[in-house]
Amino acid sequence: MTSTKPEIDSMVGFEDARSVVTQAAGQEPAAAAPATDRAPVFEARDVSVYYSDFRAVTNVDLTINDNEITAFIGPSGCGKSTMLRTFNRMNDLIEGARMVGSLTYHGIDLYSDDVDPVAVRRRIGMVFQKPNPFPKSIYDNIAFGPRLAGTDENMDDIVERSLRGAGLWEEVKDRLKTSALGLSGGQQQRLCIARATAVNPDVLLMDEPCSALDPIATGRIEELMLEMKKDYTIVIVTHNMQQAARVSDRTAFFTAELDPNTDQRTGLLVEYDLTTTIFSQPADERTENYITGRFG
């Protein structure tokens, strides 16, 4: 990839959950490395996100490192997806949404007045919970972004490279002109990943990309993420703690608590560390209670 950087959650018994999580966390970590070994891509400092007067996320501090997979876990309504969308300014599309605090991308203020949100989203791609291929051919789905960007690269090469990168080329190379809507759910999600990578992003944000998929398709997406992190920085929101343990280098645990100033529940980051540490030796009791199924 050529890139120019800027200019369960099912409730289970305590013992069962502890056993499952310990097993997953005991696997070989996904190339986890000390923070000093990798350059920071995102640095969030005292970030809060509001929807009009409602504060959805409160005072988040974290650093996302280059070529790592970072997982956001936590119960519903804790602000995981809201925080994810701050990284490519998708919240800008929601009326009344605003961010306060500091969020930099390779040291550049993402929310500076002179930063183009459209350019941000080209550099920081997103894959959504439900596969959303365009009602076009497989080929045209991949070609859409590069055409919009006015690329002068050979389009056939872009399509093949993107589909190969998403592990889909061999399955679809003989039907590129057929509708993408004819693919299976897992294939559609890999197509959406290929579409996101066709414009050579630096980062992939994934908002519960496997929640609508069967276990086999989920396994393919997880394998793909592990392959892709050599080229991309990946941030994933997941309700599946085993998935976080299998694929991520670092894990951020969010929860929702009552804001005494507003009597509304607001999301906050409880703990952020290496995934193996989060699942085996969490520093905060709230993290321990969540990963062992005591609440969620």
C-alpha cells in the first residue's frame, strides 16, 4: 500500500466468562508492543462529545498507535461508537453534534477550521455494522471512491488489488460486473472493506463489523484484520469480548455512569491497556466486573 501521511455480549455465569476470557487472552498476543515501539496515529486529550446538550462521552484520553488493532469494548450506550466516529469526523454529519478537547492525527488537529472533513474521511476509512454495498456491480463498488478522487491509476489494478487485500478476489474475479447485492453477507462485508481500502487510507475504523455475520464469516473478517494491520491502523468497536481478545493489541473499556451535573448517563473511558493486561489483570474493578459477566 502506498500512503502519504498528513499534510459475549451475552450474559453468562461468572466462572464460564472467566474461563472463556482467560483462554482467549492466553493466546499469543496479536503482536502487541510497548507504546514506545510505534508512532502515535491518534492522540485524544480530554475529549468529550455532545449531541446538543447531551454529553455522550466524557473526558477521554487515549493514544492509538500505528499498525495496531485497538478494540473498544463496553455495554450498550457507553459511547464506543460515538468515540469511534470522532476519529474521522462522522459525527459532523449529525445535527447538534460537537466535540470539545484535543484530537490529533499524526500531530495535526483533526478539528481545525482549515481541515477538510471529506479529506479526513478519505484518509480514515470506515466499515459499518451492517454491510452496505452500493446497488452497483462489484467492480463499480470498488471503483467508486477512486473515480470520485480523480485517480489516474489504472482502475482494473485498483479493483484487483483491493479485492485481493480483502481476501475476496478469487471468489469474485469471474463476476465483477454482476451486482454486489448478490454476494453473501460475509462477502458483502469484505467488499465494503475492499471499497474502503481502494482510496489508500491510513486508518480503518470498524463499527461492530461482524455483528450481522455468522461464525464462519466472522472468522474470515478476523483473519483479514490480522493480515491487514501490517498496512493499516485499525480501530474496532465490538460487543464480543472474545473477538477483542483474539484480534486486538490494545483494548479500551468504556462504561456509562450518571453525570451528577445533568442526571443523565454519560460514557467514559475506564481503562485502556494492552489487551492481555485488560483481560488477565485489569486495574479497575469495573473492568473486572464487565469482562467476567457481572454486568453488561
